[in-house]
Amino acid sequence: MTARQSTAKRSVERDGALLITALDERWENYRVQVKTCRREFSEEAVHDLRVATRRLLAVLDIARALDPNPRLQKTRRFLRDQLDDLDDLRDAQVMLVEVSETIESFLNLKHFEIYLQEREKHLLRLARKQINALKLSEFKKRIEKIGESLKKRSIEERFLVQLFQVVDNVYLRTMQAFIQVDASQPGTIHRLRLAFKKFRYMAEVVQPLIADYPESHLERMHVYQSAMGDIQDMEVFLGALNDFSESGASSFDPKPVRRFYEQRHAEFIAAFIEDKGELITFWRAASDQPFPWEKKHEPVHHPSRNRRGSGTVRRRRQPASADRQRSEEDALHRTGTQGTGDSTRPDPDQSLPALDSDSAHSGEEV
């Protein structure tokens, strides 16, 4: 083996090890968050578990695209079902936070708040039971076998090109959803959000392999996703408010409250539409194209960040600790690999695999 071949082999092994490490780290974080929920089933604990679950799913989605097998499918389905089971609880908790911030202005929201509190208690009992029933030891065995399979695949010469092609394809699907965004149809923004969420967590996995990856991108992607999350939260809130008022459970008059939240909903949409083009700065247009930050004399777009509009300001929960520490951790792992593009550009007229079904709720913030 020549010196060049030896160097290339070490490079492939190093790059392949990144995905294995990502799987191990995300599994460990998921395991920690499950145990935290078992000790303290708080709003923050549920939120952190959802984030950990989505990050683990991102690695499994990449692994499935590289080497699909029944074990992966079963594990992914299990995690997605767990997220679905926590959707209603998360929505109730977010709505309670919202009500607590406006109840002084709309005292008749007290009846709605009581309804949400009772709903939260019921959902907490169900969720706690489900989390306590998880068998982490069995799940760990599945993750270990997936890791062994990935290790074999990661030593292949074209592994890195194929790895980036997976993210390129997900980004292309995100751009397809982006093109269809219509401010008058919030559902189109929700579909973009689901596609972007998948892209964002995959990009987190591979970004240590990209030379000169902007450190600000991780936080900017979080803010971009949260702007769409604000819109969906308002959709869920208005729907729940309408259902409660129609139930006849009280003499609650929803009209003043509805007008207030419809205005806030419109402000969130307007703020997102203003800056939605930021998406093109997060990834390359195709595998044979440079990344936006690699283009000379072309500054990276930085939006105004006035995502909340000129009206009310909404307090959101702080990102999970995993978000706050992500930039520091990735700086330690970044290897500065270049030349990952493939000369084969995806055919825009060729249909892509359908997006995986995701939660119809979508109150997830991060």
C-alpha cells in the first residue's frame, strides 16, 4: 500500500467513525433523558426527551438511506411512535404557557386554563406510564447492532460522498416544500417545517466534516425552525380554543381572545415570510455546487431577526442544553474535510422518495 493509499484509508476510517460516534452520543443522550423523565416528568424534561429522540432519529434516517434493513425500520418506527404519544402532552403544556402570559388581559381564559390543566394531568399520567415501560436494555442491543452494520459500511471508499448525498436529497425535498409556501395557507409552512426539521438534524450530524462551516448556522437554523413553530403553535391554540368554546363546558366567549390570537398568528406568518429566503444559505443547491459560505465575494444572508412582528412579544422556552452546547462540541470534532461533492447532480425532474410521515401536531419547538 502506497503512502497516498494509506492516507486515504485513514481518512475514510476517520470520516466513517463520525457517524458511529454520532449514533453513540445521541443514544447516550436519549438514554439520559429517558431516565430524567422517570425521575422528574416536567415540561422541560419532556421537551429534552423529544429533542434527544429527534436527534437519534436523524442518525437512524441517515443509516437507513445508506443501508436499509428491517432492524432500522423497527427502531425508527418505535421512536416515531414515542414522539406521537407525547404530541398531545407537549401541545397542552405549550398552550398553558401561552394562557399564563395573557390571562390577565383576558380573565375569561380561566375556564380554558382549568380545562388545559386537567388535560395535562391526564396526559402526564399516560406519558409517565409509557416512559416507565420502556425497556432500554433491549433498545440498546438494537442500537449496538445498527452501529456494527454502520461500521462495516463506513469503510467503503465512497461512503463520504454517499453520506453527503443523503443530506443533499433531504435538502432538495425541503426546497420543494419551500417553493410551495403560501402565506394564505399556513399548512404549506407546516409542511416546510417538517421537511426542514429533518434536514436540520441531519446537517447537525455531518457538519463537523465540512471545512469552515459557519458556527452561527446551528443557532440560525434553530431560530428559523422556531419561527415556523410559532405559527403552528398558534394554529393548535386556535383550534383548541374553538373546540373548547363549542363544547359548551362554560359560558366562555372566545371572540375577543380569538381576535387577539388571530392577529398574533398573522404577525408570526408575516415575520417568517419576510425572512424565509434564509433557507438557501444553509446548504448547497446540489452535490456538484459549492456551499453558500464557500462562494467568494458573496456574503451570507443575515435576516433582520424581527420574527415576532411589531406587535406582541412571545416568550419561548430556552433551547435544550444539547442545543446550547452543540456549537462547542462540534468545534472539537470538526475535521475540515473538503471535496465531498459528487459530480452527479440530482435530476430535478426525477421523483424523490416520499417524505416520512410525521406528527400532525407539531408543536415541537426544537
